[in-house]
Amino acid sequence: MTRRKAGAAARIFFVALWSATLLIAAPGSASRLDAEALPLDATSESDDELFLDVAHAVPGFAGAYLDADGNTLIVSSTRPSNTAAQEAQRLLAVHFDAADARTVIAREARYSFEDLHTWRTRLTTDVFRASDGVVFTDVDEFHNRVTIGVQDAQRDGPPVEALVDSLDIPHSAVRIEETEPFEALSDLRDIHRPVVGGLQMQYQEGFLSSGPLCTVGWVALRKATGVKGFITNSHCTPTIGARDDGSNTTLFQPDRDFLENNGIGWEAIDPATFTHSDDPACPRGRQCRRSDSIFAGPVLDSSEYKRGVVAKPPYGSTAWTTGATLSIDSESTALVGQSVVKIGRSTGLTSGNVTRTCVDASIRDTDYTILCETTADFDVAPGDSGSPVLQAGSTSARALYGIVWGGPAIFSGIGSIETELGALNSCASGISC
């Protein structure tokens, strides 16, 4: 799901969106559908599955995103009406905190979300094999199309269009957009205890060598076991999608130092990748995960880990004093257009807006695809992998959205992370979430 960045000179190849709009006042009285109409376990669903729940309850629903001002929710529908838009907003607000906007605009769309999702699913199965230059697939609610991101439109566009033809999908429902490929990123760089989110870390790769530098995501408690550890990326360990044995599992902060005992964790949970034969959601010929995340078990006393606390350096800086922190007070799912921040060892604290949700993204020069990821336009650099993504704002308590793993900025949502790692309490001490 996507929204075009305001003012960006994007290289886009296909159909422009036309629409009619209706301005709607903020909801007051209860609508015909209650929030309880969504599944009680919907937090474990992907962004697209949450949108499908709304589509099943609100006929014609085509998607939703925030306008440029960040205060107006645009609800697209093939059957736009004030009532339907209010019902959609009410259902979305259960899991998307930004959906509870002051005003709602109903916008006419050509295609329903259910149709676009069906077509995207069919395309995703084989499009990454149609051309090596395919970067992502997306149900693009801003343009009301299925958007296929490619590295070179002239080279990659024709085989993608041929696949669209073979699947009997309307060409008018598909956009081809030229974009940069996603790359897994590998300097708050001093030693810090207790461990908090946003700090530099490194893994051991064999007896004498070390892996690239990454970022500690955040300290969390696994609800199933009561064990406190921390979250970071799977690619910040020796092997993606595998729990490495022996000394290779040791994770250090800030780095591996033979003269210092810098170990802070070990690779406890790193779910295996799966293929199309395991789950048809995975494209053919690819290895898939639903997040780039692991749970690292503790090697220090529990007091050396501060649950739900993230370092807060000055904007655009990695300089940090230990008293400046942010606290996680909830977990949520970000909407397109929502303002977010990330904190990483290379670029520090940077901010931007969510640009796409539930993108199936391939990692450059690998056969790995991460399903249902979120992209944004904040700055990242190598070493920011593992950065926590939080709600933007002026308060110290923030909602947690996910973990950065690549650039241009892309992150795994907290729902997908918990689907793979199990239920977590990521909130600061004294708060349960």
C-alpha cells in the first residue's frame, strides 16, 4: 500500500488516478458497524489482512491513507458515501492509531481493495521470476492500482506486462514504477549499560572475524516464557532465517572486542525461511520471511536491559547522553502518510512519512523476499539495520511500529514480528502491551 511523497519527482509509468471527493465531518454518533466487527486477534494480521477485514464489512472499500496535512483520512471506495467512510474509519481506528483523524474524505475509486489484493497476490507468485529487476509488489491505495516497483522500466517493464497479460489482469489496474532496489543495511557507538534500543551492536562471525555493524532494536519480554531479551535483524547474524550454533550466536555492544567482555545476547529465535511450496504467499523461486527479526536471549543480569526504552539523540546525530530516552507505551500499525521516526547507530534520529504498507520486497542480489513490509522516506545508512521505528511527536512516550532492515528505508511491522517471534511485551517497565 502506498502514497506518493509530496513534491517528489517520481519516475512513474502508467495510469493516473481520477477521483471525486466528499468532505465528511468527524464521526459523532455510532455507525452501523462496531469496532468489534473486526477479529479480536487482528493485531497478528498483516496490514493488508486488516484492510481486507474492513473491505468485507464495508462494501466497495478500496483503501485508506492520510493526506499531506496528516490530519485528514482519505477513504477510497467504489461506492463512496459519508456513512461508508465513517464506518471504515471506525474499523480502521481499532488497529491504526492515525485513522482517528479530525475529518474524513470519501474518494471514488475504480477498483475495490479486494480485487486489487487478488491481482497483487496472483502477480507476486511469479513476477520476481519474470525479471531480476523487480523490487516490490504493492496494493497501492493512493493510486488505486497494483504497483510493481522495478529497477529499469524499459528493461523490466515488458516481461512484467507480459505476465499481466498471461494472468488476464486488466492493464489499467497495474502501474510500473521505477525505483531503487532495497539493500540490507549493515555507526550511539560507545559501550552503554543497561542496554536500550538504538545502540550499535555487532555479531561474531567465526572465531577470529566479526560481522557488520547493526543496531539494537529494543528490549522486550517474550510473553510465552517471561524471558527478557532484545530484537534486532536476522541479517545482523551469520545466517538469515537460521539459529546459528556455537559461538557464532554471540551479539556484542558496541562491537566485538577481544580485550573487553562486550557480549549482550545470543541468537535465541530466528525463524526459518519458507518457500512457495510451504506457503503460496511466497513467490516461486524465493526464500521468504514475514519479518527481518530475531529475538536475542540475555547473557547479562536482567537489570542490564531496559525494556521498552530507546535512546534519543539530537535530530540527525549519533551523539547521545544516557538521560535522553524515549519510552514505548504501545504497539501499533502505521498508515500511509503517517509521520514516524527511527533511531540507528549510523544516522541517529531521523524522521519521515510512511510511503507504502504491505510491500512484498526482494533483497538485492539475493533470493530472499520479505512479505508485507512498510516503506518510509526517513534517512538511513549502512549500520541502521535493526533501528526501532516509533511514532513521531513531541512526547517522550511513543507507539512502536517496527524495525528497519534496509534502504531506501523499509521496515518490518510489529505485527509481522510477533507473528514470527511470538507475543512480546515491548512497552516500558510498568506498562503492558
